[in-house]
Amino acid sequence: MRIAAIVQARMSSRRLPGKVLTEVAGKSLLHYLHERLKQCRDIDGIVVSTSIDPSDDPVALFCKRHDIPFFRGSLNHVAQRFQETLEAFDLDAFVRVNGDSPLLDQNLIDHAVALFRTGDADLVTNVFPRTFAPGQSVEVVRGSVFREICPRLSDPQDQEHVTRFFYLHPEDFKIVNFRAAKTYPPMHLAVDTPSDLDRFRSMVQRMTKPHHLYTLDELSDLHVAVSDAAQGAAT
């Protein structure tokens, strides 16, 4: 079974335009994420799925410069773009990854893929219910099932959010959810806003080893330290 990570990335973010290629310590957020995905042991490739809109030409150029496979499709119908990416790379399943998650723990992906490979799930996820922080979301989707439902996605919200249809109709699918082994302090590891970007930058500045060597526990400690420092500076 051929499974690849598909990274959805676009420049036209509403709250933080151009965030996926914003550089921190000399590397873009997309570069950080790609370096983490390369550490995965149980996927067969990494593909960036972006749009044909001219605003996403820089994403395609970044992929070409770093020899990262990519696909370009619809800007707004992201689910269709994923389906076309599946076909273009002949995938049996995919790991859906958001480009605004530069510190996604690759061990979560390996765990999710292992669950998928040893079972018969249509979707393996860690957000149903969510017990991991934003920026640590993992979903592994069976390609045959996704190809079947994609033409039925008429709601623009389903088209944009790719897997939303599964969660709205859980009785129609076999969904396997895995939970965090412990309760973490509140943290937000996705980069959605300028304040998220500042936090990510502060976390990177505190790192004393390559970022991809930091486990989720260590990222949590960094997040706490950065949050405490920011709170102290504000008082």
C-alpha cells in the first residue's frame, strides 16, 4: 500500500497571508515542516499540494528549488485538489498535513500510519475528539473512499476542509481515533496569526538542537517557557 504525506499549502491565508513561506531563522515554515516529514519512517513520499492561482507560484518555485514533488489544482476546491494529487502520484492513501504546522511531531504520523496499515479504517485521526494541540493534527485517509465521496462534496465548507464530510457523517465510515497519552498544558503550535508566528519564532530561538529532534513533550516545555516569558514581559 502506497501512502504519502500530502501537504496543503497556499499563500492566500486570510489571517496571515504568505505564512507558509515566511522565514524564521533562515527557513520558511514549509521548509521546517518538510524537514520533519522527512524523518517519518512509514510513509512513501511527501507531496506539496498547492493551487494553480498565480499567488501560489512562489510555493511551486520553492518546491522546485528544494526538489520537493508538488501538484497544482483548484484554489478553493481543496478536496478536488487532493483527489487529483492522489491520482497524479498513484497513492492508495494519504496523510493530510497542513502547511501551517511547522512543528508537527513526525512520530504522530508514524503512529497513525501504523494504525492504518494494520487495520481496515477509512480514516485514522487524532482530532475526533481532539486531544492534541492545534498544529499536531494527523489524518490518514483511504484513497478509494476519498475518491468515492469527493464528487459528492457540494458544500463549499466540505470542499475547502477536505475531511469535514467524514466527521459530519461518522456513521457512514470506519473512523479510528487515537488520543494523547497524557494531558498537555494548553498550547497552540499551528501558525495562524501574527502572534502565533511570534511564538514560533521565540521557540526556535530557544532551541539548542535541530528542530526535528524535539519531541512533543519537549515542544510543550518550550511553549510553556515562551508563554511564561511573554507573560512576564507584559507585567
